[in-house]
Amino acid sequence: MSPDRWHTDRPAREDIPAIVRAVLAPRFAIRALSLDDDIATLHRWFVMDYARYWNMQHLSLAETRQFYADLHTAGHGCACVGSHDGQRAFVAEFYDPTHEPLAGHFAVHPDDIGMHFLVAPVSVRIPHFTRDVLRHVMAFAFYALGARRVVVEPDVRNERVHALNQAVGFRYDRQIQLPQKTAWLAFCTRSDFERSLSGDVTDAYTA
């Protein structure tokens, strides 16, 4: 997978289908993470209890900065910050599964992209906000980064994210053991994602 894939501050690689454009709220935006401007805010999120499944509660501010610096320089992924009405609202990580322990659990396709996302702590509840964040993250992976399939490995205990993943088209495959967690392995193709936007989602994971 070419390092050029991870250059996030450029126009989308492909036209976004009308069914996707129709559900992407214009109040959201996604940009590359800034080591200078974003890390302090993200670190505050990561050490909070709600972010326990992010698995970065134990990292210091300096270690958090180094983690994202390493992600950038390795050339196998990228991190982005999303905003809502101009305020930081979520962080998303995209990565090449070939270079992760996850690769030992499935046949990686050339255009697979792994993904993690975390929403900022809630101050004012907005209906379906996290679902809408995830839709934007998925659209970014498919149409800006060029993924044909998105792969996730959420902690089996994270029931809320399983429901959200299914809502955007992920198909749950099986449980796997990773260094930090027991996880569900799940996949979402472009057609799965686009079909989810019309409400045609039939797959479910089995707890």
C-alpha cells in the first residue's frame, strides 16, 4: 500500500455517491491530526473512563504525541481529527492491516484499511451524533483514502460500538485474540456501507 494513500489534506480520490452525500451533515469536517495543536486535547479524552476501550489511558502526554508521530513517519497509516461546527468532535485512525497483529487473522486485501474512531466526551447530547460521526469516518475511508473494504477489531465488551458498526454496514465474522484484547473481527465493503444508508442491513453479530 503506497504511503501516498495517507496524505489526507487533498481532494477525495473518488466522487461520493449521491446516497452517501445525502446523509453527510455539512456541519462535520475531517482534517489531518496536528501534533502541535491536537495532542493535548486528545490526551484529555483518552485518559477519561469512557475511553477505556481506546487502550491509551496509560500513556502520558509525551507518549501520546510520540505514538502519533510514529504513526505518521511509519507511512502505514494516518490519524485525523473531525470537527462539528468548528469544534473538535472526534479522532479517527486509519491503518494498513498488513503491518498489524490483525493481519495474522484474515487474508488482507490490497485495498483494505483498518479503522478506529473515538468521539469527544459529551457536553450536549445530539440525537444520532455518534452514528453520524461514524458515517463520515467511513465515507472518508472509502472515498478519500480509497479503501475497498474497512476492517475493525473492537473489544468484545464494547457493546455500544458493535451496534454502531452494524448500523453502517459492518458484518461480524468471529472473535480473535489480539495483544491487548479479545476482539470481534468485522468487515464492511463499500456496497455494505451504501446499502446501510438505505436501511438494508440484515447481518448481526452473535454475542
